[in-house]
Amino acid sequence: MFRFLRTRTEVVLATVLTLALAGCWVDKMPMPAAPENAGLAAVSDTFYVQISPVWGAETGYDFSSPSDVLLGREPLVYVADTGNDRVVMLDLAGNVLGVSQPVEHPIALAQDSKLRLLVANGTNRLFRIDLYAVHHDIAAAPVDTLYWDIDHPHRQFTAVAAFLVRKRGKSTIFYRATATGPARNDNAIFAFGENGEYLGPANLEPNGTGIFAAASPSGITAVEDWSEDFIFTQVGNNSFKVQWITTNPEIGLTPKLNPADGPRDIFAINKFDRPEDVTVDREKNIYVIDAGLNRLLKFTSSGREMHSFGEFGSGERQFNHPQGVAFFDRTVYVADTGNNRIVRFKLSTDVGE
């Protein structure tokens, strides 16, 4: 079973509402006795080092096929605990703060600027959990339907991202969700307003094989606030399985990284097999988790490959069909789905700092 903090409400209210929303400082709650980087020493070579402890069965967690991990704005950690039909909320040290009400087979998470969780579960519905309304007591928050595509019962939403932009001088929230399904037009990226109003698909070629096309899109991330840029992954028959899309004021959505501009590692042949998720850091480096290759790949914002690693297994720097990736404070989090665990990594140059 999970090990919960003794005073969940006190921790969440203090760390989330006071720090994230009011900007004040409060006393920290006790952390586990084991040091965060126990047994690791700084080394000179630049590669990723696995952080101990792993969040898995051997350390008291009971995740079942976790398909996504999200670093929220608070910041807190959220896990799409797929096999257990719930979303789990943790602090950065791995203490479990609570679990959501049941949500069937959650596979992808996002969070908007109002601290509401977005959930995709591979059906024709998108869900939202309003944490702010219940003071971040996730167990008390209803799992509401944000959008239900009743006209396309076989359409499957596979991932979701939240955007904060400025339009007509006002801050605006909207969402994009990747989808797939048996119909050609199911393979698309759809946009929705803050209240779930349907805004239409991005003008990508449905089920296409080239750049600016979507074939079984699997993951999506917003690049940063005040921008409509997004990066998405796809597992279908497309030669360019990771694409960065930006907005041109004159023509609308367009590729930001384009193979026509010259060779890029991110577009190399056979670079990916089944890229399931993508995230970025503050420098806009791109992290892709590939379930087929059991590999985490990192690229610069221009598409040059940097520090990639991984192979099949359950040991250090090994994965079993990983499907989620997140980044926060120089740490990469991976939902190692087949191993029923969340694993974390830091660059060797950052370990010990």
C-alpha cells in the first residue's frame, strides 16, 4: 500500500495554496530520512544518473501500469495510475498526498493555469478535476466530463495539453488533445475552449505520412505559457514521429522544425519506434519517451540529439514499455509502465548539487 503523509490537508494547503497562489513561504513538512540522492556521487561524464529511491513496489508503492507522470505548477507530482483507475498526487519527495475518485484507465494528464487537472483515458471523453475548488484535496474532487464527442463514439483521445495565451488583451485558457480512431479524420489534434467548447482540429493532414501530418498521435505538450506552440508525438505510419508546431500570424499553424531546412537528428530515419510522450525544459530542450525502443531521448530546441539512453529491463537506466515523461528542476521523471514504477534521473553534472 501507499505510505501517506500524516497530515495531508495541512501539507497541501500550506505548500500549494500559500506558495503557489499567494507567494509566501511556510515551514516545510518532514521529508523521508533517506537522502534524495543516496549512494550517488558526482561524476565528470555527462550522462543521466538514476535517482534513489525508485517509486515502485520495492519502496512501498502499488502503481499498476502507470501511463503518465505530470509535474504540476504547484509543483506536485501526478501519476496516471492506469491499472488502478485513478490519479495519484505526490509531493516532490514521493510522499503520497492523495488519490482521485475513480477514473477509468487514465493514460495522460495535463494541468492548466488554474491548477485543474485534465485527464485523457483513451475514450471519446476528456475529463477535468478541479483541485483548487476543493483546496487540493484530490479525493474530494469530482471527476467531471470536460468534453464528450458523442458524434464519434469510436474516437479515442490519447493525450491532452493546456495553454495559457493572451488574446485581445485578456488571458485565455484553451486545450489541445491528440486523438486516433478507425476513421481517417480521427487522427488529429483537436482544440477546446476552457469550458469544453469544441474549437475544431488543427490543420494537420489526417493520417498523413509526412511533416505537418498526424498518424495515431500519442502525446502532446505545450512549449510555454503565452505561446500556442506545441510538440506532439505519433506512433502511426509517419516518417516524422516528433513534430514541433508553431503559429505564424499570416498562415496559422506551421512546422517550427522542418526537415526541408536541413538535416536534424530528431527527423533521422528509425530514430523512433513508438514515441508515447514528450515534454520540454526551460531551455526548450525536448524529451521523448519511446515505448518501442525502451529509451529516453533528449534533443535541443533545434532538433540536435543530446543525452539519450535506455534499454529493456528493470534495472538502472532500463525500462519496460515506458509511456510518460516529465521534467522539473533538472530532474526527468519517467512513467516506466511495464515495471509499475516511476523513475527519476539527473544529469551526472547535476548530481550532488
